[in-house]
Amino acid sequence: MPRVQLDFFNALLENGTEKNAISETGVVIGQSRLPLECVRNKRAKRYIIRLLPELVLRVTIPRGGSRKEALRFVSENYAWVEKQFLSLRLQGSLLPDDTSEAIGTVLFRGRRISIRSIDRDQSLACFSDVPARASSETAMCSRDSAEEILRRLAKVELPKTTFLLAKRHGFAPGRVSIRNQKTRWGSCSSTGAISLNWRLVQVPAFVRDYVILHELVHLDHLNHSTRFWKRLAKACPNYKAAEAWLKLYGNNIC
């Protein structure tokens, strides 16, 4: 396995399980935190753990059970949770090594999907020049048109995500612009203006959020000092995993 790929795996699990933390609100695995959701089910006969696709850990509490026992159950099954977490995270984050698999596909939110499916996705219909009623025979979606749809999506989605993250972490950015940079994922000016690469809609959400938070932290620290990295780690605990992903796959996208 390539060294850089090992770095990505190690970043996901940095600090190891000996420092894992389980509380009533979440479970920490390496540099990532999974929100914990406890639900009661009178028909359940035992405690059940599920890791949802959105990376939320749901624990079902049976009749007569308690949250205290639910947390103990999670602690006893930490290794299973860790394994499931890695499986879901890597499933949505790793790209195929075989470039032949990229033919006829486009990267979207960290996954390769067929170019044709972009045109058929109803949630993206408003970003297409092709009428929704057009048939597949008369509306074949080319790579260029698929990327144009994603660029239009980025102009709406990325500024919205930026301001949501800014509000959550106490930042006040100025203008947010979406560009077609060839060598940079984002930038922040001394005036507080943030520029983002439209291709951020193609990477996994945790990588997108890292890039945005990286630029937001530059609002307070226009450098890469110790204070900058300390602030970034607070806002984005799994930033090393995101950096490793970009190091591994970024050149194939940007």
C-alpha cells in the first residue's frame, strides 16, 4: 500500500483507541467525533447500535433500559463502532486506482457517478440548461455539461455552507466567491474575502468543510502559525484526515 495512503488511514485513527472518549453526546474516534443519538423502543429486546450513513451513532434502548447502560454498551462495542466508522468513511472517500473506472463518470461529493446520472438527478435539474422533460436520447449529458452543472451548484452551495460554518464557529467572512482555480482549493484576503474552488462539490463533505474552515481561520490568523493550527484543530478536529485525502487525490481533481 502506498505510503501516502497509509498516512490517510493513520490520520483517521490518530491518537488510537486508548484516548477514545464516550459521552452522552458523542463518541470520539481518532480525530473524528460521531454524534450519539439514543432512542427508546418498547419492542426492542436488547441494546442495538447502528452507525447511520450520515455518521451518526444511534443506540436503541430496550424497555427497562437506561442511557447509562446504553453508554456502557457502546464502550463495550467500541472496536465494532471503529470498524464501521472506517468502512463508511473510506467507502465514501477513496477513489478507484484504475483510471479506466473514471471513463464516463464524474466525481461528485467524493464518489464517482455516471455522467448521465448528473443529468437525471432531479435535485440538480435547476442547474441544467436541459429541460427536465427531455428524454435521455435527446439530452445526453456530456462531461462538459456535467461539470457546468456542478459549477452552478457550487456557486449556490459553497457560499451557503461557508456562512453556516462561519456562524457555527464564530467567524464573520465578507464576500465569498467561487472560482476555477487550477492549483488552489481556496484563499482568504486581508479584507476578509474568501475565494473557493468550485471543485469542492466534488470532494467528500469532511474535506470540503476542512478547506472552508481553513480559510475561515485565516480571518483571524493570516498565516500558518501555531495559533492558526490550534484554532483550526478546534474547529475541525479531523483536519489531518482531510489534508491526507487531498494529498492522496487532490491532484486528480484540481
